Amino acid sequence: MYEMMFVLLPDLGEEKTNSYIAEVKELITSGEGRVLNEDIWGIRKLAYTIKKQEQGFYMVLNFEISPDKIQEIKNTLNIHPKVIRYLITSTPKNYVFKTLKEYEEQWEKEEKDEEMKLKKDEEKKEEQKLKVAKPKHAEEVPAPKVKAKIAKAEEKEVEKKEEVKEEHAEKPKAEGPKNTEGVLANTVSELCERTPKKKKDEDKESRTRLEEFDEKLKSIINYPDISL
């Protein structure tokens, strides 16, 4: 299989252009070849000036022919007065012919994909810049689920504190002495009073015993029958 692109003069008009296209196709069929696909590109700008022409009429043919016939086609095209340029290439067995429209759609898709890739690369670069510029002590914003968990934990903590407050409020306070200072003062004064009184009683008892002893001693001394 082969593919041929040829360029005709741009100012031939529609009728003559179609006539010369038919001549080129006849070169293939006359050599026992077969045209499989054709695609008219129309008048397009040339990559560079050829035979004082800046534009040309482009045509693409996909065909089958015996390899020994290719040189005959080339020889005819080399001397054709209306053909500016041509190119014949051998195609692989699994080759799929594409029209200009299909190529343009493919190029457009590749261009969009490239733009998307560049955009994503720019976004990644911006994210990296923001991460670098962000201070270390800056607080991270928690995710929604984390926020909900934090809020729930805070609510439980508040409820717990309220329960503790209510428990302390309901529990009655133990009643202590109404006048601790007065009770303490009374106790000290009683001790102070009791201590001298006890001592006074003990002294009185001791004197009473001494007096009794003295009386007995006197009676013994005054007793006439007892000699000392």
C-alpha cells in the first residue's frame, strides 16, 4: 500500500483542478493499481515559495499498486506542468487512512490535552508556593468530620461540667458549730476554772490531814503514861 500527496497550481479553477486530479488517479489505475481512499485538502499556504507560488491545491490518495509501477508514476509527475510538488510513501500493513478533518480533530484534542496539562502543572506550582509561604505555626483547618467530632466532644465536656455543678448544688452542707470561737473560749475558760478549783480542794484535804496528824501527835505527847 502507498500514500501520495500532490500539490497542483492554485489558480486552475474547479473544472481544470478536477481534470488533473483524474489524470493522476488514472496513472494508478492504468498500472493495474487501485485507489482506496482520497481526501481533498483544497488550497492551502505552502511552507515556502515553489515556482513563484505561495499557495497550492492539496490532494491525498491512498492506493494499492505493484512496487515496480511506482517509478513510472514518479517519472510522469516529475514532468507534469501543473504539479508543483508530490510525495509518495509506502504504508505499513496495519496503516489506517485518515482524512484532513480527522487529523485536525486529533491535533485539536492534543492541543487541548496539552493546555490542560500545562494548567494542572501551574496549579501544582501555585500549591507548592502556598505551602512554602505558609508559616509553621499556622493552624490547620480541620476537615468537616473532624470539626463535628471536636464539637461533639466539647458538648460532652460542657454537659459533664453542668452535672458536677448540679451535684454540688444539691448536696446539703454539713452543719458545724454555729459559734466555734465562743465554744472554744468557753472550753478554755472552763479548763482554767476547773484546774485551780481542783488544786484548792487537794490543798484543803492535805491541810485537814496535817491537822489531824498534829492532833494525834499532841495527844500522844500529852499522854502521861507514855515516856519518850
